[in-house]
Amino acid sequence: IYIDIDGDHSKCEVDVVIILVEGSVTLKIENESDLMSPQKAGKKQSIKCDLDLDNVKLDDPKNPDNVNWYRITDDVDELLDDDDFVAIERGRGTYNLVFKSPQVAD
């Protein structure tokens, strides 16, 4: 690396160590069978995502933001966040998207 400070040139050496690690993540909807039938509007509903990591380390495994949830429409994919309608939670070994009072459009 060459450094120029007001016309004074300096040279320094830098050693960079790069370690490439190959890993994978498998997502599974844990309560898939519960979601296969019609759901009642207005009744709290959760989608439970089971996350299996292979050679991947999360900074904070208990952080519910490790999984991003999206509402998919014809026009745009909307990233969901905690609000009055949905909650994003960490459960017993799962990441949960909770519809607090789902409506037909959800």
C-alpha cells in the first residue's frame, strides 16, 4: 500500500488472512400441516420457521431478526416488521411470524 501525505510517499505492507467457510441454512415451516386448512379471520395465527444451520454461526441466535419475513404480492415484496398487525418472535427453537388478528387479505 502506498500512502501520499502532502507529497511525502510512504509504503507499508499489509498481510490479509482470508478464511472461506462453506455453510448452509435449511428453513422448514414447523407447523405446515396446521396451515394447510382454511383459517378463521380474526383468530391469532402463527407461522413457525425451524432453522437448521450447518457451519453457520449467528451473532445472536435468539434474535428474531435472524429471519426476514415478507408479504409477497403481484406488485412488490414487502418486508414485514413488528407492528399492530404482526409480531416477529423467537420461540422454542423456532422463529415465529404471528398474525395478531388476521383478515381475509392476509
